[in-house]
Amino acid sequence: MPRLAARTQAVLPFRAVELFQQAAQLQAAGRDIISLGIGEPDFTAPAQVVQAMQRAADAGASGYSPPAGLAALREAIAGFYHQRFGAQVDPARVIVTAGASGALMLAAMALIDPGDEILMPDPCYPANRNFITGAGGVARLIPTSAAERYQLSAARVREHWGPATRGVLAASPGNPTGTSIAPDELAALLAEVRRRGGVCLVDEIYLGLSYAGQPRSALALDDGVVAINSFSKYFHMTGWRLGWLIVPAHMVAAFERIAASLQICAPTLAQHGALACFRPDVLQIYEDRREAFRRRRDYLLPELERLGFAVPARPDGAFYIYADIGRHAEDSQALSQRLLHEAGVAAVAGHDFGPAHARHTMRFSYATGIDRLKAAVARMERLLG
């Protein structure tokens, strides 16, 4: 039999997806499963966005679009970054991609040579590591603590930068913790990477879902950052597979050249629909939904603490709570399975996000409605006592 490439052995499993599949099997067998696992909003695209896509389809605008995306959409994204996140962005620097996953794949291919190290916090989103290794790089996880809000810092970068280090991949707000990097600390981290001639990739897909004041993009602090974002989370368009990169001007031509081969273009009809996201009336819908997520966090966090889960770093963004489960179990994977099979509640074990805190932490998502959150709390309380 033909052999598989060696990189297939280096790709880490995505346990959140495996848990989702287990939950789907139980649901197919007639069980009611409440998902606090998968990071997918229960909201979907507003009607105005769907209608814009339908109009484009009716007009026959479903052919290939430019590799970097529709010009109008690139302009809208640049304007959004200026108005909401305080960053002046030339639309020519925006590269529209097939989701944030497509953006990360493109960035990894354009920036990482075999053997290059990318520093990342532990815990972090597991798929990000696979993009690094898929490009031949090395994802080097740096253990972080609750006191650091589970984020990298300039001091950590100085401590762990080595001869093979190419740069840093940070996320603010982050998955699984929901925590952000404070602006002064982020500025120091970016300066440290720049001083060493490295590249800083910042995952900002949850930036729109920030609950502590006006969020600022890393681009407002350092124009040399490669920023990654998506229509999946704040804009609630997960299956539309649409995201973007904002890259330094001198990188644009190389990114476009690679994008033309690797993706040809992002989904064209999804791009036409996404243009409606930036209408004032639609942005107000998204802001109302952001407040709904805040209310869900403010309900679920104290309830988890009441049930004996410790939350040492309060989340200020995204829709996740990263909790210590030490009072209830010695291993998060075992507790995750108990919650799923005995209580009908899906929540992700810490093993998905890095080894530093794997056994004693779990991620609870509040991307579902308050009624379902209340039912999940009641089920967990009956199981855990």
C-alpha cells in the first residue's frame, strides 16, 4: 500500500470535533444533548445578509472572484477595522480567504520555512498548531498561568526565543480561555518580536466579541502585524467559510500569488452576502447579539463557580469559560465523558488545548441560549452534587 506523508502523524487530533461527533450519535439515538462544547454561535446570519447572497445568486454573480477578494468587501473590512478597532488599514492589504482556517494556512505557507519555530501560549486553539506543522514549522507551546491570563508576554518571548524562532502566534481574545492581552502588554510583546526581526501573527477572530470597553486591533499598535479574522464568530456565518488576513504592504503580492494557487478565491456568493454585514442596521443586530453573549457569560460563570468549578482568569471576550475541574475529577477527559453520557452535557476536556493544564481544566462554551444554559447547569448539579 502507498505510504502516507510523515506529516499525517504530526497532525494533532481535534477532540472538540470528536466530542461533537459523539454528541451527534447520542442525539441520533434519541438523547437530548446540550452542547457547551463546539464553538459555534446559535445565531445565524441576519436576513439582510442572506438576502444579499440570494440577490447575487439570482444575478449570476457566482463565478470566480479575484484571489484577494472582491474590492468592495476589502474596502468594507478596512473601514470596519478603522471604525471599530482603531486601525488605519489600506484595503489593498486585506486578503479575503476561505475562513480563518484558510487565512492561517495561507499565512503559514507564506511565512514559515521548514524547521522554523513559532511560539504559542499553552493553552491555545489546537488547530493553529496544525497549520504551523503542516507548513513544516514547529509549534512551540509556552506554558502560561492564570496570573498571566493564559497569554504570552514580552517577558515570555524573551525567555523562550531561540535560534530557530521565526515569530509568535497569539490570539486576543483567545480560545479556550476567553481572555485578552492588555493593550500595554500587547504593545510590549509586538515590540519584542519586531526587535528580534520576527513575525507576529495575531488571531483576532473574537475581537468583535469583546466585553471590556472598546477593543483595539494589534494593527493599531504595530502596522507590521499579520492579523487574522473571520466572519464565523462575531458575524455568525460559520458555514459560509469566509475570513480574511491583513498583511503588511510589502507582503501583499506574495500572499496574492500563493492564494491564487491554493484557494483560487474565497466563496464568491458568500462574499456578496458578507457585504451586507457592514450596513449600520445589520451591525446593530450584531451588537445586540454581542450583548446577549455577555449576559450568557454573566449567568454561566457564577453558576459554574457555585457548582465547584474554579475560574481563575475571568473571560472578557469570545464565548468560552476555561475552568479548573479539580474539585470534581482528577482527569478532565474522564469528566467530559461523564458529563456527556450521564448528564447529556457536552463540554471539552483541557487535553485539546495543550499539556500544561490538560488534566485539570475544561472549556465550557456559552454559544447557546440562556434556557439551554440553565438546563445544562441543572443537569450538572444533579450529577456532581
